[in-house]
Amino acid sequence: MQYTEPNLFTAFAEGNVDFAYGISPLLFLVLVGLIVAGVWLTYLKTTRPLSPPWKAFLVGLRSSVLVLLLFCLLRPVITTLQVSPQETYLGVIIDDSQSMAITDMAGERSRQDALRENFFGAGVIDDLAENFQIRSFRFDKQTERIAGEDGLTEAGTASSISQALDYVDGQLNGLPLGGLILLTDGADNSEIDPLIKARDFGNRQIPVFTVGVGQEQIPQDIGIVDVNAAKTVLEGSVFNISVGLSHQGYEGQEVRMAVLDGDQEVTSEVITLGAEGITRRYELELTPGRKEAIVYELEVELQSGEIIEQNNEYRFLVDNSEKEPLDILYIEGHPRNEYKFIRRAVEDDPSLRLATYLQTGPEKYYRQGIESPTELSSGFPRSREELYQYESLILGDIEESFFNADQLQMIEDFVAERGGGFLMSGMIDEGFISTPIADVLPVTLIEESFLPSHLRGGIRRGTQATGELFFPRLTNNGEFSPLLRLAADDSENDILWRQLTELQGVYVTGRIKPGATVLMEHPLLQYQNQALPLLATQRFGSGRSVALTTASTWRWQMMMPSADESHETLWRQLLRWLAVSAPERVTIDFDREFYNVGDEVNITATVLDMEYGPDNDATLWMQTNNPLDIVTDSPMEWDIEEDGVYRASFVVEEEGVYDLLVDVASAAGEGASGAFEKRAAFVVTPSLREYNNAAMDGGLLARIAEASGGTYFNVDGIDALADTVEFTPNAFSQEFQIDLWDQPWLLALLISLLCLDWVARRLKGLS
């Protein structure tokens, strides 16, 4: 309900009219009746005859004059609630976030310009100051006191109305607070419902008067909602960028998206926008161009008529800096071409270390890629600690009898608990069928004797169908998998795959397990109406497993031009994918995808011991290097509620890349040198929060006003704001009486009635 200064008519309607001399309204009506009766008696006999209508008109006219005189003589008053001038305080809270700089007001004005003009320039603040002690505040995600409009900057990267109401309540606590005025677009992007605080004010009779600034519907805008990209990639890897876009007014429009590294465009794509108001995701592929943390800039082409330009750009970080190589253990059953060419594929890749154990004959083994004389000196690791130092494990054409039962179980634990990667390549010994290895694989194992005759023989040389040449076929999942990308562009990738030479031989397994994904399959051969899988993957526990059922990928090197690197690319991507998901001894996580200036960064470090169990006895120090190259050291505290988890936080004040180094000292003093040191980086970028869903939320502001007992206004209609605030009841309103008898309009009415009475009587010739 909107309150204004009462007048005679509203006061009569609300029953707030009394007489200062104590006459009751009922007695006043009796006197009015007597006056009308007395005047009627005086007109029973007139000097000239009058028609009944004229007589009634003159009686009514003379009665009105006498009643009006009686009304004034009895001194009528209106009883109302009103603030005592300068005895109560009024808080003025002004939105100072970036969304207030949006130019969606009439005359191409920004929201803040419209607020300044209508609230400050039009003198509304001065009218309020006549009755209240004004205290002004600006707010975004934080609130502070200001002296006036000069304290507004429109630079806040987030908006929290609840926080602003709570802060002002605390600042003015203990003062006679008559109300609050909240001037905002209502685009609250905090996680706290402001209605909770509004109801609290309502219970304490402190009304909140809300003033909405901006359009409730942005007619034309394209906005980047978010960008998801791998924070850490390995050199030369192709990775996907997932871009969330939302728009208003451009359905079906073709728009160009581009990713820039500095001034150089690295990838782009023309997309077609879908239905408006719905966030839709689009994919881009990218390969880092240099070994460092790279800040990319995503740009969406600005369209004609767009109101908000700021949300067409977004920055994100991809950490392509040099890292410790991923350790991969490769156990091979005999010298074969596949073994030789896998080693060649990764020998020049600094991101991978392939430690191999090759059986060259009965009880004869050959080690390559080892870091110390003792590594693999006893063959396959006999303890979890020894095996768990690797990120992934490859078994190539090795017999089940090579392992004992403990080692087979340890392999399953390596994948499921350690989170390591597991790849079995080529022929799979039937002895693995009832072992933990069968559980780990994405395909079921079956004895050859159970297979149809045309599928027997596997990859052995011969005339059987499974040993013939074939061109592998990528599945739908395989065409878009980063494991099998030879080029970022889809058409170019398809051309390169068509140029690869044939493979020879496929090992037949049973059916694909539920949850497994086939990336590559045989173009002709099937088992139980299912194409024979060549490359299948699945999640197993915390890790990943892969089955590669051919041993002829070496042909993609030997049978191709020497300059072609398809074989190297595919094997490097596959081995990286296998190993990179394995957790490290120390991992660093951030609470958000991106940060803006003034945000609090919450950092979590997870520390594992030598057996990859949580370590609660470590001491962690975090070194932070900000974009200005200022280095600070701070401890990380153990989270007593989570095993192996340590936390720290700080507020970022500069845009750019922040580098972190977490140093861990284990209480047990375990681990090789450098094993307990971890680096990470994050980027502080301009904010998008204030430009997405930035339409003025009039519904929220109206609910805040209603819950608190205040009134909602639009910024273009706040002429009555000062009057409404003055007469809206609050905890410190006082009862006032407003005299009516001395109103100028009453005197004018009385004179008019007397003149009309005199003219009417003269027209009828009455004395």
C-alpha cells in the first residue's frame, strides 16, 4: 500500500476526521440536519412564488453555506502518523555494481545516469532530507558508507542485496531508523535470499522502499554464460572448449566465435543460435601453442543492436607449462613390432616416461627407460608402493602365468583404488578369464573354443578372417574423442584417417561391458550381432581401462611416409589420457572456475601417503606469486573433518595469472625428492556475473518492499517517493493532527457558495 499526505476526502474514507473541540461526528450530523430543516422552514413563505426545484436549490445552497461555516467553526482535524522532522534516520542504499553501467534507459542513458538524474538531480534526496537524517551507502558484493553521489563508481563485480541490507542494519543499529531506500536493478547474484532480511525489517516496522532501475526485459543481447576447458593439458594435446551461450532476440542468427592467444587467432567457428533465453553449449577444439600458462580470450562477434557488449568476451586459463613426465610401466611378452614402435612413438615426448620390461626369451628380460639400476630389477613390482609410483600400466601379449595371484589383485587395486590407467594390447591370454584382469577390462573375455569357427585364430598369421587386412572404422564416439584426433578440424581429421593404411588382425573378445565406450571397431566382422571392438574404454573404480584388440598399429608408421606422425600422435594421446587421470601425491583444487578482483580464493590441497591413502600428518606451506610478481608465503591448515585435506584462502586484488607452489613435508619423511611439491595456476579475469541475467528484477524488488511494509517505485516515477516515505508508518512514527478549517480551498468554496446564493436570489427577485 502506498501512503501519501492525507486530505479531506481520503481522511473521510478512512475515518480519520475529528473535531478539535470535542464534537462527535454524530452530533455534527444532527446539527447539519437541524440547519437544513431550519433553512427549509425559512423558505416555506417567500416574497415571490418559487417552483419546487428552485426552492430546493436555494435551500440546498443556503444550507451548504451554513454547514460549511459550522464545519470550520468546530475546527476539523485529520489524525495521521508522520515522522518527526529530523528526529529519525533514513538509510539510502545505492547499487554500485557493473550492471548499473548498462545503457538500457531512455535517451541511451546508463542505469546509474538515470538514477543520478531522477533521484539526485530532481531533488528527491533533498526533499527526503527535510524530514530525515540521511545516511548514504553504496553496495556491490560489499557495502560501504558514502557522502553522496560522488562516491559511486559502477565497478563492483557482483551484487548482494541481502548483504547490503544486513550491513546497513548493523551500521544504523541503535539509531531511530525510519526506513530504507534501496535503489538497484535487482540483479542479485548472491546466494542469500534478500526477502529473509526484508521480513526481519517488516517485523521491526522498518519499511524498505525499493526503486527499480533498468529494463525488465533486455530485448537484444548475446552473452557468454561460462567456458569449460581443461585447466591443465599436456604438450601437443588437442582439447575441447565448451562454451555456454544465451541470447535474447537473435534466434537462428549465425554468429562467429573465435579464440585468441594475444593478438593471434588460434581457432574459430560460425555457430547458429538456438531458442532465446536458453543456455546452449558449443564446442571448440584447441591445441596449446607454447609451454606455459596461457590466458586465452574468447570473443563472440558483436551483433547489431546488442545492448550489453561486455559479456561477448571471456578469458580463461590453460596451463601448458612444463611438467614432470607421466610414468608408465609397460610389460611386454615378446619382442614384436608393436612394442618397438610404441617405444619410438613416445621417446621424444618429454611428458611421458615409458619404463618397459620385455621378455626376450625363457627367463630372459630386457629393461628400458628405467631411472635407476634397481627399477624393475626384480621384474613386475611385488608391492603396492612400488607399483603405485606409476600412473598407468600396459600389458602387451603377456601370459597370465607371468603374474602371481597377489600381483593380479594388485593390478585391479592399482586401477580401482590408486586411480591408475590400464591398457591391454593385442592378444589376451585366455588364462586371464577368471582373474581380476577380466574385471578391469571394458570387454568380456571368452575362450576361443566357444567362438564361431570363422572368428578363431585371432591376430595370428593365417588365412582366417580375423587375420586379414582391414581399414578400422571410427564410431560416433570415436570421431569426436580427443584420443583419436589427428586434426582439430572435423573435415581435416576425417581426411587424415582415410589416408591411414590398413591394419591386420583382430583378437575376438566377448561383448562390450555396460558403461564401456567403443571408439574404433572392425568394419566387417561381428560377434553376437555386435561389431568387433578394436579400441574400447571404460571407467573402473577411480581409474580407466582400455582394450586394444589389434597388434598392428605399427603399420601406421611403417606403411606411411616417414614424415607422417599419425602413429606418434595417436599413441601419445592414448597414453597421456590413460595416465593423466591418476591422482598425484599432492593435488590442488580451487573452489571456482574463475575469479574476479576482490574475490576470495579458497584452495584445497589433498595429500596422499606412499600407498595413496590420506596423509593427516603433513606440514604444508603455500607460496603465491601474483601478477605483479609479489611473492607471499602462508601455511595451509588441515581440515579436521576430511582426511588428507588441507585448506587456505586469500583475496585477489589484481587481474592476471597467479602462480602457486605448495610444498609438503611429511611427518614420516617419506618419498623421493620433489615428490611433495605441487604447482598450480589460476587466472583473475573481468567478471561476467553482472552482465548475464542483467534485466531489472522488478518482481524481486516489489516483494522486498511488500515484505517490509514499504513501497516499490520505478526510477522514472519517484516523484511521490519523499511524500510516501514521510507518511508510511514505521517504528518511530508519531501521531499528528492536521487542521482543515484554515485550508484556502475551504475559504474559496465558501465565497463561491455565497456569491452563487446571492446571484440566484437576485435572479428570482428575492430580498
